Amino acid sequence: MTTEHDIARPGAATGPLSGRSPRRARVLGRAAARLAFLGPGVGYLIVLLIVPLALLLSYTIFRRGRFGGVVYETTGENFSRLVDPLYLDVFLGSIQTAAITTLAALLLGYPTAYAIARLPRRWKTIALVAVVLPFWTNFLIRVYAWVILLSGPGLVNEALTGIGLIDEPLELLYNQGTIVTGLLYSYLPLMVLPLYAAIERLDPQLREASANLGARPARTFWSVTLPLSMPGVLTGCMFVFVPCLGNFVIPEILGGGRSIMVGNLIRDQFLKARDWPFGATLALAVIAALVVLLFLQAWASRVYGGTGERRA
Amino acid sequence: MRRPGLLYVPFWATYVFLYTPIVVLVVMSFNAGDSPYTFEGASLKWYGELAGDATVRQGLVNTLIVAAGSTVLSTVLGTLLAVGMARYSRSRLLDAFGLLPAVLPDLVLAIALLVFYAAVQMTLGLHSVIMAHVVFGMAFVAAVVRTRLSHADTSLEEASRDLGATPLATFTRITLPTLAPGIVAGALLAFTLSIDEFVIAFFTAAPTEPTLPIVIYSMVRFGVTPEINALATILLAVSFTVVIVAQRMTRLTESFR
């Protein structure tokens, strides 16, 4: 490096190595720097991300081995099993559960983010930190808390019988609603944050202009605020939908094995049934669903592309 | 004309929703009785039980080893990658590539790595979890450092280069000190994510060397014991302290800028 150092310094170009021009040395130095900075990270990601993903996806066309792993004989069997009603129902059910959760998060998260954005500066920070705080605690324990809350003798049943709404404890655990509650609880902060960022950025003058032109608050919301905060809505929906779709822990703890999602199927193919090729095919289906969604999101965000930001 | 009253119903509902389970966990951890549902007087019984639990202790040690190892590697690789992407490349493809591990569902990354480890016949252990955590840790560090880079003033680096400094000297004397807060923030993020990570660890750890989230998972699956509440309360207290201290620190460093 010291020789390069000398060459790169204009004054040193007349030294013993002056056969190479300083400019060429600089280009070489840049190439070396490029390699030094990008090489390790890119290399690591190629070996431990791209190769494993490629390997996993290649398994979709092979037969299962008897004790796990694969036999390298091509087959279309994995894909035809994918449309078996047994698996298709679980897959579509997972998309439904993830979609319901995303919608619920949007309905609860939007007014929350809107209210936070209108708080005085000091309270804004506190309210935002309070939204994120539960997110930084162990995910499994947060889910487990709902088992305590929703079980037969749990707090929710206690409260409902206490105020006389019900006589018998309800069976609140182990159904789709419970899973949605757990997913919503786990990922709601991921909806609130991008929504807050989008709403906070809006120019308040636009709302005022709308009101001055005679629009009612509802009209202003539907024709000004909501369309302009659409990028935040889309980001938030992606942030919630993606981790919901592949989840297997929440359905297991709160679904009690009775309601399962595609994540549970994938987990079982790898750890119980030892049918890796079919597990890989299910994973490919999840990735495909997410890619379609990403394209939809990219398209929608172009339609609603960034306007209405507060000007400096 | 503002009528925020109605707006504050979902606002408060969100906070009640987020904090009720946490309050219940904390209160129940001090329960003297054996039931996880009814409070029968205050005691520290379950904390004592927890302190004597060797599985939990071993899980905690394993988690700290994994988090420390993966954080160091993620920070070095992620910082280099961020600087390289911002200063020595204009490839959009590379940008997307660097973010991929952060957006890929954890389950997909987990099974891909399991398949890969099996194919190269690597024995599983703490090292395989560390290697797996670096994949996403690096992406998050790179993302955080890049945000810092995009705000950084490039004129100092240019001046350094114009005065004849090598890329290495420019990096260590100018870029690195400017980026220090971003690197620290990225490292903290990688550490926190690794400590709490369950799915990838579940697939890439050896059954004999579980991390704490894996231990918690088996506790939760095989029955509800108030000992989990005590563990939850301690973890909550630690995370809350870390988050609040971090918040204070960023506010402090921001006020100095």
C-alpha cells in the first residue's frame, strides 16, 4: 500500500516508479479498493445466501430421499402435490389469514399513526417508542402471553363473565381468530412506523386548502390525506403480510395444531416428514406469492408516487 | 378545526392492546401460587426456580456467544459492504442483493441454510448459527451504515484523495470516524436481532446446543409454567432498559452534532 500511496501523490510521480502514470495507479487503486470493500461481503452472501437458495430451489424438481435429503432423479411430482386440495387449502388459508391480519393492522394502525403524527413533538417521540418497545422483547414470550390471556380461566374470560356478558368461559384459543390476534400483536408496530413516516411528511397546507375550499373532514381524508399517504400504507402492508405468511410459531402456539398455516407445513416437511423436495416446493410457492405482491406494490407505488410532501 | 376525540379511540386501543399482555406477564411472574392464571399473593418463588434452571442458563450463554460472534462479523462485513456500495459501485442490482436477506422470510432462509449445511456435510453447532445470523445481520448493518453515508459530507473524502491519500488511508482516517455512530447503531441492531432470533436458529442449531429462544420455545410448547413469566419479566426489563438507554444516547449524540 505504501508504494501506491507514493504513486498516487502527484509529487511522487517522478520517483523510481514513474514509469506508471499517477492516473493509472489511481485507477488501479480504485479497482483494488472496490475489491477490498465489496469482495468479502458479496462473497459471503454468494456462498451463504445465493448458493443455499439455488440449492433449495433446485430440490423442487427432485425426488425425496428415504431418510431426508434428495435423490437426484427429476420429477414433477412435487408440483402436482402442491395443487392437492389438502395442501392448496392450507396455502390459500394462510394467504387469507395473512390478509385479514394486514387489514386489521391497517384499520388499527392508520388512526394510531395519524394521531401520533398530530401529537406535540415531545409526546410524538414517547408515543413512537412506546409502539416499538414491545417489539424489542422476545417474540415467543409475547405470543405466549396471549395463551394466558385467552385461555379458559384467563383474564379475558374472567373480565367477560365479570361484567355479565357471558355465563360460561368462551373457547377463545386455538382458532383462526386467535392466530390473527397473535400475528396482529406481533407485527402491528411494523404497520404503524411506515404509516407514521408517510403521514408526518404530509404538508398540512394541503389539508387546510382542502378545508378552505369547502371539503368536509371526511372528504379531505379520502381525497387528500389517504391518497398521499398511500406509499406508507403499501410499505406497512408488505411489512405485516410478509412475516405473517411464512409464520409457523404463532399458529403452533395459538392455533394448537388445529389450525395450521403453510409455514407449519414447510417446517414439518423438513423436520418431521423429511420430504425436503416437497418442503422446498412449498417454500417456492410462498416466495412466488411474495414476488407477485412485491410487483403489485411497486406498481401501486408508481401510481401513487411521491407527491404532497412538505416543501422545505 | 380539529376534532381529534374520535381519533384517540383507536390510538388508545392500540396501546391497551400492546401493553395488556405485558402487564399480565409481569404481574403473574410474582405469583406465589402454581397457577398461571390466578394471582395468589406476591412472591419471588419463580425467580428462584429460574435461577436454578441449568437449561435456561446454558441457553443464555449460547445466545450471547452467537450474538457476540455474529455481531462482530456482521459489523465488519456490513460496514465494508456499505462503503463499497456507496462509493465504489453504482449497481442497482447490488443494492437489491444487499437488502435481500433483510426482506426474505426467515423460514425460507432457515431451510435454505439447513439444506446447504447438509449438502456440504457441515456439523451443526453454535458456529452454524453464527454463520446464519451473519447473513441477515450484515444486511441490516449495511442498510444502517448506508443511511449514515448518504447524509455524510463527501467533500472531506474528496479532499483526502486529492491530497494523495490511498483509499485505505481515506477509509481509516476519514470515512470510518464519520461513520462511527452508524456503525455502532448497526452493530446494536445486529446484536438485538440475533439475541431474539428463533426461526433460523431453530433450523441451524444442534439439538444439544440450543439458544435461549429455542429453550423458551420448548418451555412454551410443553406446558405453561409461571417460570416463563419470570424469564419474560427479566428479558422485558433488559430490553426496555437497552432501548431507553439507546434512545437517550442517540438524542445526546444528535444534540452534539
